[in-house]
Amino acid sequence: MMRSLGFDELMDIAFKARKKKDKKILSEVNQEFNYRVTRRIKMGKKPMKTSLAGQEQTKKWIEELNKK
């Protein structure tokens, strides 16, 4: 489902999930960014900056929710 979405759409979903404190959706978005980063590395290419940024941001939001 998330494979076809772009960075902006994924971040929009993640932002809404963060507001609702929905860890499941947030972790799904994070997994998608992880997949995109590792796929690029496996292909011998540099990961996209947007994917790295999304991966980092969603990870922070998940950690933030886990502290509450």
C-alpha cells in the first residue's frame, strides 16, 4: 500500500498518526522508509535524502510516543 506513495504523502500520514498517537501507522511508515533506504544501499547507490530524512523523523516520533 505505501510503496506507491511519495515522500510528502508518507510524511502527511506519519504526521496525522503522530497527532492521533497511532504507533502502528507510524511504525509502518518508518518501515517503508527503512525499506527504501536499505534497497538503495543494496543496489549500490546512495539513499535518497528524502528517504533518510523521513526515516530519521519517523524514528524520532516513535521514540517520543514510547516515552509518554
